[in-house]
Amino acid sequence: MPDHDDDLLVEGNTLTKAWLAKELETHFDEKPTITEVASLGPDTLGYMSAMRRVRLHWENPADKPQSLVIKMPSFVAATAAWKESAETKHDLEDQGQVVISMMHDCEARVYAMLSKYPEFRLSIPFVYTTLQMNTGTPIIVMEDLERGCTYDVVDGFSEKQLYAIVDELVKLHVLSFKYREVVTCGIDSGNCAPPEQFEDLVRGVADQLLKQRGDELAAIRILKKHYIDIDWFQELLKLTKNGHTVLTHGDLWAPQILWKGDKILGIVDWALCKEGGLTVDLMHVLSMSVPAKLRHEITESLLVYYHEQLNEKLEAHGIDEKITMEMIKKDWHDNMPYHATLAVFAAGMWSNSPVLKRGRDDDEARINEIMQRCKAFVEETVAAHQWE
């Protein structure tokens, strides 16, 4: 079998196959041969990264991976979607560089932190090694969850899958209460990219949607008046000063969850983790990765189930915390404006990207479905906060 270990792993990155083989040798006491480096496939979304599947050959293959995934920062796809979705005074390429630096280093930190607590059995890929941005060759080398699949965001999740997501969130939240260092390992005010640029981008997306669908999405105007057009990022930070907070994934939607049947095989892309409220990740899933009708029908039941499971697991771990349904409902209410804002941003971004545009006859129907989810959640937020 030919040995190409001196070749570059990926064009444009100075890391070589020999480097990767040596890193893997520290885990398996054997240096593999890198036989192939290939794209994960056309359905793999990587707006802020470039991902490749690496095939491995071992002389003694027992209990060794046959492949792994490498992830490197890249902002090309995101910048293209941003330019289509909004007008902004900021240089989007400069913004992309700042944001991907923040996201890559956050993901590397979070994987390192969560890996310290295997007893909590979080569904995350095993990470073999990471290099942060300051090395000049940033990369994450992780387990390949090739046998898992993702579900299309328009199709959404089933009821059974939503309960499985709650189970996974409960594990993360119990870990957060048990070890508070977990809560602060993500993005915070000290390592966050300048929020003014993202706020401006979101306002631009909202304005563009109002130009295109102003009658249909009229509630966005009210959301802008009371939330998007103010310093909403600071309002979000204020929520972490009140009540109970946990580490949140921060961007939990359909492509980030890999499934084997109705069981979660792994949750990936922990690049936007931050301290946040109890219901933040569940709300993110329900607002845009589930049809509005199902969300209306199941939200209350999911929150009750979360309440029961969280308190049961907290007690089992000897954690002296009691979370009431009133706390959970208040957390949901308080975080609605932020997630309505993210719904607006997602609707604008996705409708100008391969998330919804696949070059097929159903593209317009897919865009309309997402716009309806955005409309429903924004209208509910406006009503819940009694904004006019």
C-alpha cells in the first residue's frame, strides 16, 4: 500500500499526513497509514468550517478506528450567505475571520472540558487532538460518527426524537450544576467577537426579510422595535445574571444531531457554547427545527418531562438544587425574544443557502415552510411580551 504521509492533509493547510499519523500513534501505540482524505459529502453543512473524512490503514486494526474526521475553520460559505441575506456596513470577510477564530477556539475548549467527565455519558464524538487558532494551523481531529445520520431541518424531528433531545440536555445540565467550571468554558464577554457586527448583520437580515415578505412577516417590525433595534446582545447577557444557568450548545438544530434510528449517536459543532438559561437549547430546536403545529402541541409536555427528569437526576447526583416549573416557564418567557431574533436570522440565511436551496422543484415550498415557522415564533414572542 503506497505511503503518502509527507503529503498535506488539506490544500492550504500546512499540516501533513505524517503529523496526523504521529498524533494518532500517541493514542494507539501504532502509526497508521493515511489512505484517503475526502469530503464528507454534499449534504454536509459546514458554513464556518471545512470538514474531511480521513481513511486509515492499520497493521493491527483491532479496536482501532477505520476513519476519523478533521475540522478546520473556513468562513467562505457563511460569508456568501451573509452577502445574499443582508446589507451591512461591516466588512463581511473581516467579520468572518474574527467569528471563526472565536468559534474554533470555543469548540476546542468545550470538547476538552466535556471529555473530562465521561461518567455523564454525553453523546459527543471522541476528540483525538486539537490545535487552536494561535498555532497558525487550527484543527480538530475527532471520532467519525459515519454510521449516524442527520435529518433535514424542513422534515424536522419526531416526538420520540424530541424527548431524546431532552434526555441529552438533562445530562448536560446536571453536569453544569455539578461542576460549575463547565458553565463558563464557552464564549463569554472576554473572548466574544465584537457583538456590534453580528447585531448589525441580524438587523440587515430582518430588514431584507421585511422588504421581501413585509405583509407575511409583519411581526418582525414589532420585534425590531422592542428588541432587535436595541442593544439586544447586552440584554441577553443580563439573563445570565438571573436565575439558574447551564452550559448551552448555542446552535442546536437539525444538522448538529446525529441519529441511529431514534437514538442520539452524537451531538456535534459545539462552537457557539455559552452560559445560558435552562430552556435555551430546547427552544432553539423547537423554534425552527420542528413544524409550528407540532411545537404548539408538544412544548408543554416536553417542559414538564424536562422538569421531572432534571430534578430526578440532580437528586441522584447528590446536587442540592430544586428547579420548579415556575422557574422553567419564566426562563422560557425571558429567552423568547433572543430566539425569535435567531429565527429571523436563520430564515434569512437559510433561504439564501443550500440549507433550503437544493436546486429542486420543492425549493420554494421549503423556504415557505421555514418562513412560516419564523412567523409563528415571532408572533408568539410579541404576544407573550405584549408588545405593540
